[in-house]
Amino acid sequence: MWFAYENRRSVTLLDGRVARLRLRVRRCQNSDCKRHHVAYRPEAEGSWALPEHEFGLAVIAQIGA
């Protein structure tokens, strides 16, 4: 898949640091494909934080505990 655009995201970690992520989003450019122009975000993004959230998974787990 082709690189389509880049997003930047800030995630607050448990120790108070802020991780600044640079995400390269890809899209299928083939017009015959049924997933044409559907954005594919990096899989590793989910290991940092939940979608639409600014705090890391460790912070959310600590609050839940």
C-alpha cells in the first residue's frame, strides 16, 4: 500500500513523560479494490494508547487498579 499521509499524536505515559508519535497512514490506491481509500493506521499504535485517547495504556490500567 502507498503512503497517504502522516498524523502526529501525543500520549502521556505513566511516569509523566509525553511520547510524541509520528504515524504513517497508508491507503490502497487501486480503484478496483473494495478497500479503495480506506486508511490503514500502524498496528503498533494500539500498543501505546486507545483510539481517541491521550493517555497511555499503563495510565489507564493504573487508574483501573
